[in-house]
Amino acid sequence: MDLTNLLGDASSDLTALQVGLRAVLVFLFAVALFRLLPRKSLADTSVIDLVLTLLIGSSLSRALTGNAAIGPTFVACIVLAALWIGMGMLAMRSEWASRLLKGRPLEIIRDGKVDEAALRRAHMGRRDLEQKIRGQGYRRVEDVPLAYIERNGSVSVVSRE
């Protein structure tokens, strides 16, 4: 039995066994692919990391359900991963590319005063900001000396010390 018969092709109705085998292959491929990517891709999510994850997930789901052939889908995922690595390397070497691809931090609080315009640019509400500040041990925004919304959306507080 050849591989096409075993896994089915993108144009045929798939049996339960074929979908099961595709699931195993897609899972193993996804785990291997994400293990090869730098660890930062999952721990410090930026827009580019999210886009990569969505595109790969969408592509692999089509291969899993038989809406796309497995081989070309795996190749496309490898190309996406290589593109992500290349953009990451470019961002490390160029401040301009880093800002373009990953953004820049926004100063959101200085001396206990919230920059409302920066808060709007970040599409963050006052209550969300207060929640993130409390998560860092501050009761009130007025107690925060300096805070930034980082490129990945987290809030960092810089103490006076």
C-alpha cells in the first residue's frame, strides 16, 4: 500500500483510519517544528509570533481534515518557520526592523499619572491597566513611579530604586 492510499489525498473522502493517521503525522510534525523554533516564540509572544502560530495552525488543520495535501502543507509550514526565524534575526540586528516587526514599548504611567493617549493607542482600558498593576504589587496607579506596556502587551513597572 502506498502513502497516498494509506493517508488519502486532499480530494477524496477520508476514512476514520486515514484521519487518525493524519492526526498522528500532523501532531508529530507540529511538535518537531515548534521544538526547532527558538524558545522565545512561545514564551514571549509578539504579533509576529501570533501570526506564525495562527498560519501554521490553520495550515495544519487543513492537512488534518483532508482539505489540503500533507506534503505541500508541511513544506509551507517549514517556509513560514524559516521566514519567522529570518525576521527574528533581522529584528535583532536592526532597530528599525525590530520596531516595524515587533513594535516598541509605550510609557503608560509616569509619577502616578496615566498617559491616557498612550492607553488608547494600546487599546487598553483603565480597569485592565489597574489589574495588571495590582498583579505587580501596587494597590493604586498613583503609587506607580513608571510603567510601560511592552511590545508583547505585558505591563512592566520600573521602581524608584
